[in-house]
Amino acid sequence: MFLRLAEQHRKFVQDLVMNLQALAIVLENRGYLASCYTCGGQMNSASFMVSLGENHLIRFLVSDYGITWTEMRDDRELMKLEGAEAISQLDELANLIKDQIQPSQTPNIIRQENLSLNQAL
């Protein structure tokens, strides 16, 4: 049972790394500064980074040891999430990109604008 779970985890990490690489390419094509680096050909870890505007940086790290999302502004950490919460935040970023946000907008600003709009309605 444990060997099967270990193999499933390895495949999950590989899928996540491939999706991070694809997201970096899409972001670059949309005008964002984005990168995704992996170590070796096994795709068992990655470092994904994207600049969402002036001094606003997202870093997403994935490896066999864990998954983290770190959001920074002006070199200060705003938010750090791990595991499923980090993946959910990454999904939110990907969904915002699907909606074609501009590089000057940020997920937090959009979330605040949506809250204000919903309260106004």
C-alpha cells in the first residue's frame, strides 16, 4: 500500500511541475515576467515565479518535501500557504489568467474589487 501511495505522490508532483511549466509559458505570452525551473529530468521539483506588477511577486515551490505559495510585495512576505491551500491559490491565479487580467492587476486587488462589487449589488 505505501509503495503505491509513494508512486501516486511522485506522479502528482510530476503533473504539478508540468502544469507549472505550462502556466509560466502562458503568463510569458500574456506579458508577465514568469519562470519555472526544474532540477534534473525527473520533474520531481520546481520553482515557479511570476511578477504581477511593480514589486509584487508570487513564488510557488513544489518538491517531494512539500508545496508552498509565497506572495511578496516590496520584498516583504504578505502570505505564505502550504499544501492544498497553496494549490488552491495557484488555481485562483490560473483562473484569473484565463479571464485575461492585465499585468498591473493583482489577485488581491481583484478579490477586493469583486467583494466591493458584490456588496454594492
